[in-house]
Amino acid sequence: MKAFFVSIVVAVLVAVGAMLYGINCPNKLTESTSIVLQKGESVRSLAQNLKTAGVINSPLLFRVIVRVLKVDKRLKAGEYMFAPRINMLQVAGQLLRGEVFYRRVTIPEGLSSAQIRIILENEQYLSGDIGVDMPEGSMLPETYTFSRGDSRDSIVLKAQNDLKILVDKVWSENKNNSIKDKEELLILASIVEKETGLPEERADVAAVFTNRLKSGMMLQTDPTVIYAITKGEVELGRALLKKDLEYDSPYNTYKYYGLPPAPICNPGKEAIVAAANPSEADYLYFVASGNGGHRFAKTLSDHNDNVAMYRKLMQNK
């Protein structure tokens, strides 16, 4: 009888030991692996998928852990990313905490809506076609998080809503009396965005165009001509030619006074802020410096000197 009792105790200890070993035994993954937990999916199905992917070693033991921890009552649908060499208790912990893995898609500043459409269409973890309108200058360039399977429309709508919130705030503090509404703010910001990528120049570039609007000068900004030709759908792929400046389009600020009828890209936050807060400099001109920035001038004579300096620098390169 005593021997039988001992054998039972030994068997229980062995079983417990095996269970503890199984719980703490790390998986054999060599890189992180994702698993999508569908809404309403059973624990049995989840366990089998985790085993197939190599995330866990024993579906049966995993189901026991899930039941004991009551994870099965709190499963959150979504994509989960599991690291290599973690054990089943850690896997269950991620599920218990609902640590859904969020992916990211970045919309860079200064892209046209056509270019943004391509980025979203090429993002393989988004779903569905884009069905909402994407007017030029209607989306805020930013990095957006999403769950695997979210719709492309959801990103567009998020970017549009974020832009509206930003523009409402910036417009409430607008200091540029040369623009009459939020749409003109975005148009000016889109030009600033395309003219310079240097943060320290944005307010001065905004000042140039603001001063030109005040004085009744043509804006004469090359990016508007490029947009007139391409509509933002393709890259121009070459330098502007003199004949391009005669291209007949309301976007061509070499032919028509004032701002173009709509934005020429989707400007970022800093360009929008600069358009509402141009510097107080009385610049009317600027030209590339040859080192990534620009030289600004108040008079045409000084501007011509800067142009000559730029051309000489380019000849010597």
C-alpha cells in the first residue's frame, strides 16, 4: 500500500514537473512571428495556429494555461507579434493584456494626393479600395498606426480629420492678414512646403509670398507651374523650361496673379504654421544658395546678384 502511494506521488510530481517544464520551455522561433486572432475565434483554433507558427510547443497545455488564467474570457481580436524564445506563460500574458500589434504607415510632407494614394494602395496590411474623396491638401502628413486589416479609407479619414483639427487651431491664432480663409492658408502652406525643406527657412519663404500678395506682385513660384503641368500625378522628371512658364493654367503663378485655386500638395504641420506666421522680414525674392538652402533679397538688384552667385557656384561644381 505504501509502495502504491509512493508511486502515485511520484507520478503526480513527474506530471507537475513535466507541466512546469512545458510552461517554461521557450519556443524555437528565431525571429518574431505574428498571429491574427479573428473575432470569435475559439481557444482551440488559436492554440493550433500558435503551434503551427512555432509560437508554442503544446496546444493542449496552452489551453490549460488559458483556462486557468481565464484568458479565454478576455481575448481581444487583432494581430499579435510574438518574440523568439518566449514561453507559453508569456504568450498567454500578451493575450491576457490584449497587446495587439499596431502597424504604421507614413505619409511624408509635400506629397500630392495621387502619391499618397499609391502609398496606401501599396500597404499590404490595409484592406479595401479607397472610396472616399482625397482632394489636394486635405490630409495631414504623419505616421499613422493601424491594425492589420483596417481599411485604407480609415487612414484617409483619419488624416483628413487630423488636418481639420490642426488647421482650426492654427487659424484661430493666424497672424497673416494677407490670406482670407483656411483654404488660402493651406494653399500658401503647400507652396511653402514645396519651396523649402529647411525648418529655419519656412517663415521667411512664407514672408516672401505674403509680401508679394500685399504688393500685388505675381507669386512666380516654380512648384505651381510643375503642378499645373503634372496635376501631381507624376514627377515632371526634368528641369522647368522657359516655355513652361507660359503654360496656361490657373495654377501657373507666372501667368496669373494671386494664389492658385487649390493646394499643390499636402503640406505638413510646420509649413502650415509658417504660412500663418510669416517672418516680419520684407523679403520679396529668394534663390537657391547651392548648399541646400536659399538666399533671400529685398530688392531685385540684390536678387540678381544672388542669382549670379548661384550660377557661378553651379559652373564651378
